[in-house]
Amino acid sequence: MFSAARITQSGARVVPKQLLQVSVRPISTTQQVLASRKTPADRTTSTAFTKLSIGSKKLRTGTSTAVNMGSLNPDYYTDKPSPQTEVLSSTTAKEWNIGQFLEISGHVLQSLGKDQFPGYLGKDFKLFGKPALMYREFTQKLVDQLAKNASAAPKTAAVIDGPNGAGKSAELLKLAAVAAEAGHIVVYVPATIPWVNSSRPYAPGADDSFVQHETAMGLLRSIQALSSEALAKVPLGKAVTLGKKSLAADKTLSDLVEFGIQAPSLAHAALEQMLEIAGAQKAVPVVIALDEVNTLWSKSAYTDQADKILAANRLRLVRAFLPYFEGTKQLAKGWVVGATSYIETKFMPKQLSQKLSPPPQIAFKNKDVESDPGLYRPETKVPFDVVKLDRMTATEAKAMMDFYRSVRIVQTPVTDALVAKKWVLANGNPRQIFGSCTAFF
């Protein structure tokens, strides 16, 4: 048998050094070249089973294994139902659709961006399989008021207030969608808390304010996507100078907004000029809709150069909208609407909360007691109209649960007894009813 060992003259057995060092193996030049050409593993793609699509009925692992699901139990592997729903617009926002679910148009969704729905609506839409909301009696009242304000704007803004889960964000979104489909200039902000919670970059401005260029630019993009045609109908009417560039008087609001998008450092100035010109003209109605509007009066999470907490009105973006809700600025044609939020209580000022929901007060018959300087009466006056949104009606709850049944959120038949139970236990709160129906999701 052949062996690599050899015998010396003295009879000693010698083993080559490379056989002793078994842990070290020399690599040839060819092997080094092949190793350098080897494609590294793609660690961004999981090799776990992932569903290709509901319609294909297939699963895969990595790129090789495919399993046909056609023979599996159809009770568990069926296509998600998609009930037919009309698109919410000025033509469908009518009384006969109260209690019906209407779909938010793709035009409005594009302006919001991916997963930028207010509140919990994004999770709701994923369960529904489509961005649909119920057209309520309260929605009809808002739409009627919107139509009245299209000819002459009220002197004061309106703020939708109510408990958590009442549907304030949904109502504001529906109002903005109807206004956009009707051809209004719509400035819709689904969340203003990111303006003040220190999640966005900021910098000191020219005066005592602080600027947020990226946030202002993002808002201009949303306005352009939502109201591009309406903006193009309104000429500037005067030469507008932004930085070192001027826009001629024959340019439109669309050109002004686009300029602010292309020059982020001038986004604030472009936004302020757009609001001023749009608010003064009467050719096209304007709707300003801000969710979480209570943040405008709050303390922000930002600090100044001396490490002191900034009030929200020190932010230039807040300053652009606050006058419309305090009554110092008005629109010539349109409506200014906001909605409160109590989810993050640190951005709900205590004084504002007390004004929105003041305790019951008893009139004093004794004038001496009423004029006592030591008597404390909570301030209830606000510079805007408060529109209360409380619980939904039992009829609306029934319509909502019928829709949940159609998209298989509710598996049991929707009876009057089941609706009454859910409605009473939730005190008519839509969010609580939804939570009781989706407890196992």
C-alpha cells in the first residue's frame, strides 16, 4: 500500500510536515479567483414560506418550492370577499347613502402617501381589504355645511370634538375627500402631532420662529397631489418673490406650490404665499382641514438654543395655520375645519380640554356671590365653533356590523340582539364596537 511516509537510514519513520498540519490547507490561485466571484447570500430575502397571492393559491420557500393549495380545505383558504362600494364624492355624498360604506378615491389616497392614514384607519382598511368608511348622519351635516360655505366662508373655524374612537379623524377625512372631488383647493393634514413631537428636523429661522423645511415641503406635495387642477385655475395676480427668484403675476398657484417643492429652503415661504393668495380669491373654494388640531396650542417637544421647551406657536408651520383657528384670518370662500385628538394627552393643553368640555355650571341668583372675586369660574370661550361628535346611532351600528359581516370580520349572523348588545356595551362608540368585533385579529 502506498504511503507518503519514508524511512531514513537510521530506521526512523519521517512524516511530511503538510500531513501533520491537517488544519491548514493551502488554497490555489484558481480557488481564490472562484471565491472572489462567488455571489454573497441575499440576506434580505427570507426563505420562510410566504404567500404569493390569494388568487394564485400557492406558497413558496426561497425560489424553488411551490405547493398547490387547490386541494386544501376551502373553509380556511378562500379569497377574501370584496363587497361592491361606491367612491365617496360630491355625487355620492347624499342622504340616501347614509349607513352605506363608501370608498376613498385613489386620487385622495395618492395625496396621503403610503400608510399615512390618520389614527387607526390604516389598520381598519387592511382588515376591510379596501379604504372604505361609513357615510353617517354626521357626515351629511358636514357636507351640507361645506356646500353652504362654498359661496361665503364663515368668520370662525369649526373644530370637531368628541371622545376617543368617536370617529373624528374619519369624518375629517371624508370631508376632505368630498371637497377634493368637488374641485376645491384642499389643504388636508391627517396628523399634526409630528409637527411638534420632535420627530422631524428643525432649525432656527430668521426671526424667533423655527423652520421645518422637509415637513413644509411634504405638505406642499400633498396639496399638489390633492388639488392640482384646482390650483392651476387660480392665477397669482401679482408678482411673488421667493428668495432670488420671482414668479410673474400670470403664473398660477400650482406653479407656486411646485416651486416650493423644488426649493425646500423656500417651502415655508411658498406655503404662506399660497395660503394668502388662495384665501383671498373667490373663484375656487378653499378647505383647510387639520387633524389633531389641539397641538397648535400645545407645548412642543423641541427646545431652543438655551435648551428651553418651545411653544408650538414658535414653529413656523404652526404659525401658518393658527390664525385661521383663532379667528385673526378668514377665507373669502371655503371652510376651516379641525379635529381634536386625546390619544397623546401631552399635546392636549389642559385649558383647551376644559374649554372643550366644561363642567356643568349653575347660575347664581345672588349677585353678591356672582361678583365675588374669589369665585372661580372655568373659562369656556374658544375662538372657534365646537362641533360635538358623540356616539353613533343603533341604525348606524347595525349597518357597520353588516359591512363587517360582508368582509368576514364578523363570522356570526348579525342579528338585532347582537347589534344591541355590542352597541350598549360600547355606549355607541364606533372604535369600541370595532374592537369587540376584532378581538381575535
